[in-house]
Amino acid sequence: MKLYGEAMPAPNPRRVRIFLAEKGLEVPEIPIGLRQGGHRSPEHLARNSLGQVPVLELDDGTSISETVAICRYFEALHPDPPLFGVSALEQAQVEMWTRRIEFRVMVPVGMFWRHAHPLTARLLKQNVEFGESNREVVDKAQAWLDRELADGRPYLTGEVYTVADIVAQTTLDFADFVGLATPVEARNVLAWRERMAARPSAAA
């Protein structure tokens, strides 16, 4: 078993690394070389026709793509500690928060990265005006998240750390990298981020 991924600041491979660290698991990771175009190589496209990372390759050659799918695979094999919830309500809340972060925060961060960041300008045709418009979208999303965390709960779903926290942590850390830092007014988000950064898995 091996994981094809990429080092920081790539957020999606990091999600899986943090998840594995929280589980106490070790899986060899092979950097794909995104900046060198390794994700477009015939070998990698055979693993994932979309040319994305991470990809988990099993010993029989089967490939699993998409971060949450990979994490679910490891959750089924190693259920402790549970990171997708235990009860029906907990599992629904984890799913809800994971999707909220992906759609409400990660999508506009990704659109800014693709269309307004200088590092991606040489890789694709940019619509800079559209890309820049996502600054406001991300700010509003973080303001919304700040209100959600105003009740003082330590983690997104409540009292228990889950994969939803991993998705949010890697998303906001990547937002920092592309120039979309959490506003200073979002004190609840900043406090939550400090708690996430203090976990040993944050170094993954």
C-alpha cells in the first residue's frame, strides 16, 4: 500500500496525512511533483484519470482517489479512534460539516487560487476579476464560521474531534498560503485554529 501525494502547501494530501497521524498509522507517501507536471504523467493518469492527488494504491493495484473516500477506507479498517462519528446523529453532523467546509470555504479558496494567484497564472487561463471576487466570498464564509463557533464548542461537530476538523484545518491553512488569511475579527475561528495547530498531527 502506498499513497501518491504532494508536500505542503497542497491541502488534499495533507488531509490524509493528518488523518493517518490521528489514527497512528503510517503509509509510505510518494510525492507526485505537481509543479513538474507529474500529475499529468501517463502513470499517474492510470491511477486517477482526473490527474489529482492524493491517490491510495492498494497492494493489488486498486486505486482510491478523493480525500474523504481514502479516509473512510482507513476508518473502516481502523475504527479507533472514530473520526467519522459513531451514532447516526454524529455521522450526519460530520458529513454536514465536511460538506459545508468543502462547498462554502474550499470552493472559493480554490477559485481564488486558480484564477487570481500568480503561481497558477502560467498553468491555466485565468479570469482574474472572478478570482479576486472570491476574496469577499471567503471573508463572508469565515464570518459565518465564526458565528457558528460562538457557542464555545471545541470542535466543529461539538465535543469530539473529527475528519470535519481536518478538512477545515487544511482548507484554512491553504487559504493562508494563497493570501486569504482569517480576519482578526473572526476570534472564534482563530481560537479554533490555534487548538487544531496544537495537535501533534498538525505537523503532517
